[in-house]
Amino acid sequence: MSNFELPASLTDWLPEYQLLGNSAGRWFTAIALFFVASIILRLAKGTLAKRAASLTQRTSSGWDDAFVEALERTKWWFLIALAAYLASLSLNLPTDTQAIVQTAAILILLLQTAFWGNVVITGGVRRYIDQRLQDDPASAMTVSALALLGKVVLFSLLLLLALDNLGIDVTALIAGLGVGGIAVALAVQNILGDLLASLSIVFDKPFVIGDFIIVGDEMGTVEKIGLKTTRVRSLTGEQLVFPNNDLLQSRIRNYKRMQQRRVVFGVGVTYDTPREKLEQIPQILREAVEAQEQVRFDRAHLKEFGDFSLNYEIVYHVLTADYNAYMDIQQAMNLVIYERFAELDVEFAFPTQTLFLEKSGSQS
């Protein structure tokens, strides 16, 4: 393009003078190319955006929509600068001037890249969260955290590239940032530990928002998984705040992941219960369990001789994780057992103590 110029017949009428080593005819050519390139670039932007938008309608991913949005939001000044740079290629500019033009073009490109990157990250994350918030809220929150980190990395790289194109030696700056980063990391290692623990929780998913968990002596429903802390709503209503790093170092029981519940409970009868009735009780207990829905009977046995009772142990499985369903089933069983024991004339044991008195002989 550097040798392109309009035919002499179209430029003979122009004054004969030189500007930056180029004749008036060559400058006229560059201006004409500028306007043509501006129109072509603007039309190309609109055409590509429409074509890309029609293609993304066939997919369910939100990231391609974000790329289309970034394309549609290309800045007008970037198109003008690009057209001006293309037009400048038709000129024979001095080396210093050409270097300035090239540097300015690169800086404008980096600035536009920053806008593109910000739109893609923001739009893609927003659409991803809208799609996954209900099914996988923890993953949605992780993407939000990573989006912020991605923006920081993107803008940092673009800033270093811009400084490098301005002739600034970024080697010492990068080394200084590395040393400073180590110092900052040592100063805020607890915060960084919680941040890394947050990412580990989100990726490994030991629990998600809405899960009922027990950590040590504390229990409740997970409300929020933050960058530093996880917040749990306890059964008594207060909010419990756990540092993420502490959670990873604890044993967590997640009841939301439980597919079925194994239940062990006992019944005690008095020692004066006849043997034939003792033999009937396991069958009564089994019938009480099997009469319920969503349960699987395991066993019922006379387990031990207690201090004041003969103790039976019953084991069954509730085929749902719903705690209210489990309590409804247990209540129904207790009522059936109470009714059948009353019919069989079997007494429930309660704490008793027998006192034996020995009468001593009379003294004369």
C-alpha cells in the first residue's frame, strides 16, 4: 500500500508542496483511503455482529453471546484510529513519525482490547450465573470470583504491554511487583488461605448453598459461600460465620447429600414380662416398621438385660433424606407399638429400684 496513489490526472490541480516528505497528491490519496476505510470498517462491524448474533442463537452457551456483545460495542474511535493507521501506510513518513503513529495505534488497540475483555468477562459471567444459579449456586459464585481475578490479570497484562510500547523498561517493574507480591502474600497469608479455600470449596463442592451441614457442634443451612467466609443459618435463627480455611480443616457432615437415613432406636419392657410375650415383641416391632411407607426394615432383637428393663433394638432405613418425613414415620411407629403393647398387656419399663429388707431376729 505504500506505493498506492491516485492517478496523476486527478492530482495535477493540487498545489505542489511537501509535508513530512509527501506531496499534496499523496496526502489527498491518504485522506481518501481514510474515508473509504472508515466506511468499510463500520459496515464490516455491523455485518459481522449480525451474522454472529444469528449463529449464537443456535447455541445455549452464554459466552458466545458475550463475544457478540463485545463486537457490537466496538468503539467508534477505534474504527477511526484503525482507518487512519491504514491510510498512513500509503504515506512515506519519516522514521520517527512512523514510530509515533505505530505506537499510538498499538495503544489504541490495547485500550479497545481492554473494553472487549471487560465486556466478554462481565457478559459471559452474567449469563453463566443466570443459567446455573438455581442448579449450581456454588459454581456460579466461583465464576464471579474468578471473573474479578481474570479482569485484574487482563488489565495488568495490557498495562505492561502499553508501558513497554512507550519505551519504559518493564523488567524492573515486574521484578519489583514480584518482590512486593511476596511481601504482601506473607502479610495477608490468612486472607489468601481463606481465598484459596473458597476456590477449593467451590470446585470440590463438599457443600453448596442450601445444604444442611454440621461442623463440630454447630449446624445449619448454608446461605453464602464468600471469598473469605461461609455463612450458615442455624436452626435457632442466628447466622454462623465460618472462615473457609477452618471449614476445610474440619469434618463436615452434609445431610443434604444423604439419600436415605439409617435409624436405630430402642424399646424397654419390664423384667416381669413372660417369655412367650418377649418372643412376640420382635414380630410386633417388625410389623410396626413395615406398616409405614418409604421405609425398609432391617432387624429387631432383644438386645440386652438393662439395669431395670429388657431392651430391644430396632433398625430400619428411611428411603428419603427429609427429616420431617423421618419424624412422621417414627411417630407413627411409636403409636403402633404403644397400641400393640397395650393389647398384649406388655408394660414399658421405667427407672425403678427394688429394695430388699431383711428382718433381724428378736433379742431377749
